[in-house]
Amino acid sequence: MTHRPQRRRRRGRAAAMTAGASLCVTALLAGCSGGGASEDTPGTGGAARTSSPRPTPVWNPSPGSVAAVGDSITRAFDACTLLADCPEVSWATGTDTAVESLALRLLGPGEVAGKTWNLARTGARMAELPEQMAAAAAERPELVTVMMGANDACRDRAELMTPVADFRASFTAALGRLRAGAPKAQVYVSSVPDLRRLWETGRTSPTGRQVWQLGVCGSMLKDPEDLSPAAERRRGQVRERVVAYNQVLKEVCAKDVRCRYDGGAVFGFAFDQGQLSPWDFFHPSKDGQARLAELAYRQITRS
């Protein structure tokens, strides 16, 4: 009789230890240790941690439809015949398999019809882009390609180039117009080509020099053999303006999570004479269009 209360106390302690162990096992992921969770347990912060799901990527490298806005380059001006658009070989939405446009690479030959829109206009400058973007938004594309700005620098005289502030205002407004109608559309923005490099490439061609004298991009290409300090300053001024335009494209695009700038890929690409139009030695030829498509596809599909 004198030992029974002691046995009860032992049984009680054993039951409590068993219950505590069971609770510890079931609460192991909550950081249970010994008699309970400790606020000092490394890696737990004194509370249970749950892994949050990975966020869904904003950029889709396989968009199902493409709208293109821009200028004569996207219209493939002078790529097939003299002084004419040739949109079937456009780097963005063309159907010519020899060029293998961005749309063909993304969608495949059987899917281009009805899923692409080429809304660019030969001669367009950045001030026109908001209107083109509104038209693109109405089609609800999954991807919009932008190649605009060469005509803002290519004027009869360098003094007529679009001011950088105006260029920025128009591009910002253009993205706003797109977002108003197509908030989830992705945007690929091409850099403006290096016009001085085009001059360096084409000026060695007698035909190219003769054509340029007719008024092709006078701010850069006028008097292509003139190497005087004044001519070099003029060309340098045009190139600096193109660099400033590209900085605007980069900065404005960076504020939009669904916008991707090409990182200067087109500006840095060295077109050779075979990649320039045989009629004006300025616009891309079919081969030049194919190179632009390749550059765009590489940027759009990278992770």
C-alpha cells in the first residue's frame, strides 16, 4: 500500500513523456525539439516555415500571335523591288521561308495567317507610334514588335532630328496606348541601327554613293566621301542622337514588366553589303531581314 502512489506517479510521468514524444514527431516540421519548439532553433525563427510557390514567369518565350509596328524596315522597303514595300519578307511577320521571319519561327508556317499583323508604315517616325500601338492593341496580340527611330535621326539635315525629349514622350505614350487596350501583351523593342556603321559599309560602293546623293538619310549619308572635320562632326552628332534614342528605349521599356529591349543587338549588328538593299544601300535586303529575325528570335526566346 505504501508503494502504490509512487507507481502512479511513475506511470503518469511515462504517459506524459510518451504523449510529448508523439506530439514532437507530428510537429517535427514545425521545429519541435526536446520538450517543445525553441525560439532559438536555427532556421526556424521560432515559428513554422512554409515554402511559397514559385511565381509564374511574366515573359512567355512562345507567344501565339504577333503584331508589328514601326517604319520602312519592318515593311521591308526596297528589299524585293525598287521603291516598294515587300512585307512578305519582313523580319517580323513575313511569310517568305527564305527569310524565316520571327512569326514563322515562333508560330510555324501553318499558323501565320490570321495571327500576325504588320501595322508599320514606311516613313513613320516615333510621333506616329502611339497611333500604331493603339491599332495593335485592338488586335489583342500576345507579342508586339517595335522597330522605330531611324527616321527620327535620318532627316535632310542633322538640325531636323527629333529632340530626345519628344522621342521619349512619344514612346512612353505609345506603351500607354498599348496597355490601355492590351494590358498583357508582351513587347519586344529593337534598338535603332547604327547609321554611321551603315555609312562606313555602303560608302565603298560607287552605286551606293550615287544613290545616297538622291537624298537617302541626308543627315548621315550626304556627301559620303567628304571626310572634312565638319562632315565628321555632323555624322558624330547623328550617331550620338541614335545612342540617346536607344537609351530612351531601354529606360522606358525597363519600367514595363512585359517589355523586353534587345540590349543594343540591332545597333551592334554589322550589316555587310550583301545584307543591304541593292537599290538604296540603306534598308536591309532579304538577307538583312533574315538577320534581324534571327536577332529578335534569340532575344524573345531566351529565358
